[in-house]
Amino acid sequence: MATILIRNARIVNEGKITEGDVAIEGELIRKIGKNLEGNFDSIIDANGKFLLPGAIDDQVHFREPGLTHKGEIYTEAKAAVAGGITSYMEMPNTVPNTLTQELLEEKYKRAAEVSLANYSFFMGASNENLEEVLKTNPRNVCGIKIFMGSSTGNMLVDKREVLEAIFSKCKLLIATHCEDEGTVRRNNEEFKEKYGDQLNATHHPLIRSEEACWLSSSMAVELAKKYNTRLHILHISTAKEVSLFRNDIPLKEKRITSEACIHHLWFSDADYLTKGNFIKWNPSVKTATDRDGILKGVLDDRIDIIATDHAPHTFEEKSAPYSSAPSGGPLVQHAIPAMLELVREGKITIETVVRKMSHAVADCFQIEKRGYIREGYFADLVLVDMNSEWTVEKSNLLYKCGWSPFEGTRFHSQITHTIVSGHLVYENGEFNESKKGSRLLFNR
């Protein structure tokens, strides 16, 4: 088995920063300590860089199958490892929608062939496929995804009786996109009538409003409490919704958890004036008060996880008029640098970033032997130079769509090395693609 020694690292793990070495043998971390000795196939001198457990992104859209003009598992996983994300969980709103066990397994087979990062795929729910949903294996599938708001194809679950059935019968984690469809549609018609051709991205947070999010999120929480369902609400976008979640019990005891996304922690509605459709997401980026309230929820542990909702579209698609431009954008390559910028600004600590992007995701989903820097765990590791300035430009983007909402942003931290299951896949801009990532397993 190949061996690697990482020397002189500042190890960020389990709420502490310690100086030390990490020895890797095969896929696993063999030893953590100081001045480790032995014969190693390769030695990386971290020279004071920060060593983090690889981030685990619990919400990405890699667009394969059916939408590969926007992105592919190969290209987007490659961008992810360059950004320090070593594992991801991908969503079912591909074409065809992932609504059968056979279609789900086809995605796993494809990832095994091409994904440089570790992977899992959500099983999708619709108004008609409860029987297929209930066949999902909790050991090797991250969870069930319900779109309680508009989505691709046949994935909107808007019938109360269907939601009741899924929440009452499903034993897996259910992840939800929460926006009340009726509210969004009424708002959209009202704004179309009022503004006509002048409708633009600045109206987006008013159409996909706080009310729409609250009505749907609160209903999901109500159902989860009624049936003791394991519920995880994705991409919280309003300060009001933060109050739905508890912080008085440990994460491992929570039945209802939540996630914040990079764009909702970074942008506000003021940015629509310059970014337009390129920060058009569902749920929408809202006010600075909402952005600050979401960060407060992250810091006080009402919000458990930080993720990306990476969802690429082509530059041409996003350049269309507001009503035609799709929602979503690419983020996996820049998520950790963006959060480390908030660390630099004193808004969050690096220990908390690691907890929310690695530890908490592993705990929330019960992922086997990942998310921590521990002996016997898989060596999913990231080295970061906290004093390496660089600017996001088209020339250094790895997304297939070829654009980023962060273009022109100057970051002060850079990922230099990414190790996935003991394999050094990324080093100073170069990739070693000789080994692919692994399917995530869950202790359930």
C-alpha cells in the first residue's frame, strides 16, 4: 500500500488547532503525532499550512445524466477536489429524474468510472413513486430528496397526502427544498402584471419571498414532528426560518437539522444590481439582515451544516432575460476559500468552518469513517495556505459552464493539496487521476 507523510501541519480538527504530522497508509490515516518517523513513498512538508478534513458537500447538482451541456460528474467533481471538497451528495433532478432504484444505481456506476471525489446520490421522491422510495438502502444511499417547490420534470411534491405518506413511512433521512409553490406562483403573476418586460433579478427575492420559504419549511417541520421523521432542510435563506431549529441538544440527537449555503452567507439583494441572474438561486438570495441571521444561526448551532447547492448552467442560459434564465450557479471550487475569507474578516473561526463543512455533515448523515482527522479513518485531507492571494478569473475556473459568481473576487487562502481516500489527487494545480473516489457508506 502507498504511504504518505504530511509533516509540520497545523491540524484543524474537533475544535482544536495542533501542530503535528499525519501518516497515511493505503486509504487510511495510520498515525497522528509529532516527529513521525518511517519509510514513506512520499513526504509533503506542510510548512505551517493548515490541514483540514476534506469538506463533505451534502447538496450538489452535477447535471449527469441528461444535462451534461451544463456540467458532468467528471468535471464538477474535479472542480470540487480543487476546492477542497473530497465527498459530495448529488441531487436527483437530472434527466431522467432519479425516481427508480435502477436509475439511481446507474448514477453510482457512472461516478465509480469518473468521479475524483467520493460520492453519494439522493433518491428522488415524486407524487407517484413512494414504493420505489421505500426500497432505498440506508447503508449506501445518503437519503431521500423532496422538492417542496418547483424543480425539473416530475419532482414537485405538492400533495399533502403524499407528503404525509412519505414522512410517516420513510425511515431514511429526508432532505427538502422548501418553498411554497402556490405563494411563488401568485407572486410571479403579480410581478409580471406589474412590471412586464421590466421584470428583472432584483425582483427575484420578492417573488421567491420570505413567506414562501416560511410556509413550506414550517410545514416540513410540522410533519417531521408529527411522525418523528429524520428531516434535513436544505439551503435556509431567511433569518425567520432559523427559529424553526433547536440548539439545546447535540447534533447527534437531533431529528430535524438544517443547512446554510455559501451564496446565502456571502451575497445579499444589493448584489443583484451588479450580478443580476448570476446570483439567481432558488431559494433566492435575500436581504443583508437575512444573510446575517443565517450566519448567526450557523454560529449558534441552529443551522448545522454549510454546503454549496452547486448547480451550474451555461453562461448563455444565465444571460437570458430574468424570466427565462434558470436558477443556480457553480460553487464547489470556491466554497472553502469563501468561508476562509469570512474567517479572515473575523466573522467565523476556522474550527467552526471545519465543524460545519466536515464533522457535522459526517455526524448528520452518519457517514462511515469520514469527516474527521482520526487514526483509522479514511484519509480525506486538504492542505490550505492561508496567506496565498489569488483572484477568481475565467482562466482558473474548472467548471464546465466556464463562469463563476465569484469572478473578480480576491481570496487570501488557497487549496494546495487534496487527498481523497489516501490518494493525492490534487497538488498545486496539477491532478493525478489514476484513482477515483469511493461510494460513501453510512452507519445506519
